[in-house]
Amino acid sequence: MAEKIIIDGYNLIGTHHKDIKAQRERLIQELSAYGRRKGFLSDMTLVFDGLREGLNTTTTSIAGLQVIYSARGQSADDVIKNIIARAGISYIVITSDRDIASFAWSKNCTPVRSEAFSRKLYVGDFVGETDFIEEEDDDKDTAKRKGNPRILSKKDKMIKQALDKL
């Protein structure tokens, strides 16, 4: 796999759980198993906000998965953006955060919705949405689009290719 994968951890599991620490540990184990099964465990990075537990920036390997907790006062979003900006390589970015998705597109990375990846992770086969609606899509008028409506846009093709790799 040429691209690396970076995952917005709390965005993937949500924060409404009673025991967020248990959910975080469960996700780490599930991603580790998934990465081993698919053969790209070493290319995966999972990022969590450290704000909830007051952790300093911590990078560790848990079950073969690189896990990063942001520093106090820094969000996981900032860490993800910094990694993408500094890397000079293409990432598949698992998030449903529009700001991160927009930033990823600007750095030639492909954002994939957390919900779509979650289906791949837990169900195994992807069925359903392939698009990642960008903020500027909200401002578009309802004018007819040019081209064949059955053909995916360039961005939708990139997202589909990323999902096929996952």
C-alpha cells in the first residue's frame, strides 16, 4: 500500500460512551487486528485528543499500531493536520470532520468518512456512500451539473479507490 492511513480516533468511536477508555482500547485492538489481516498495520496511525485525560503528547505503539495522544491544549485535529502537512506523502484520512477533510484535500490526501470506514472495519464489505461532502458544497445552488450523472467525480473516484484499498 503506497498510502498511509491516519485515523481521527474519537471521531471514529464517538464520545458519547460511558467508558471512553474502554472504547478507545477496544478500537485499538480492532484496528490492530484489521491492519494485520489486511497487511498494512505498520502504515496506520491512530490519533486521540489527550485533552480528556491531560496527557502530554505521547506517541506509542500498541498491538503494532502507532497511537498518538495530543498534548494538553492541542487537539487531535491539529496533530492530524501537522502530520499531513509535514509528511510529503499521501494519506488516507479517516474522519468525518469537514475541516480536516478540506485540509486533507488541499494536501493531496484522500479523506474517507468515519462511517464508511467503520462499515469496512466491522462489516467487511463497503456498501453505500462514497462521497465526502465539502463545506463549499453547502453553498452551491441547485443548478444542473454538467456531464454524465452516472460517472463519479474525480474526488469521488479517489474516495472509492481509497475505500477499495482499505
